[in-house]
Amino acid sequence: MKKNLAALAAVFIVMFGFPWASVTLAPGDAGMAICFVLFFGVNTTVSMFVGIFAGLQVKQRWFLPFVNAAMFLLGAWTVFDWGNPDFNGFAIAYLAIALVACLTTIVVVRNIKKELNNN
């Protein structure tokens, strides 16, 4: 439970705090450059790690990829423009990345357990 709360807090910080800080603290063009780094680098990486984390204990953490995408969407709408449909594609991509990472982790963990049981 504590690990799930820590993961949710980390996702909240990345999906809400980082965009807010880039818009609030960085000057005009630098804020836009930081947002590009967030959208294409940081958020993508965080989505992958959320998927891996969820895949390690999928019965207890299946919801994390969906929460990750929803938090991005709410954070982007809150910081930039509420209800802007341009962010939907990013949310879908982050959800897909997290789900693929989750499924890959499930397969890898099962194969490792199967190999350990065979030896």
C-alpha cells in the first residue's frame, strides 16, 4: 500500500508539478522547451516505469497506468488550457506505453519464475 501511494505521489509530482513549474518559473521560450522535454522525454519515461511497476504486482496495481494517463490529462488541462483536445493524444500514448510495459513485465516475470521452477 505504501509503495502504491509513493507511486501515485511521484506521478502527481511529474504530471502536475513539473508542467506547473515550467510554466510558472521558466521564462517564455524556455518554458515551451521544457514542456517539449516533459512531453516527449520525462512523461514517456515515467509512463514506462509506471507500467513496469504495475506489472510486478498487477493484481494490486492494475489501475496505475490509467491513473498516470488521467493525471497527465488533468495536469495539462489545469496548467495550459482546460478541455483542450490536443492533449488527448499524449494521454493515449502514455497509457499505451504504460500498458505495453506492464504486459511485457508480466511476461518477463512469468518466464523468469518458470525458469527458476524448472531448475
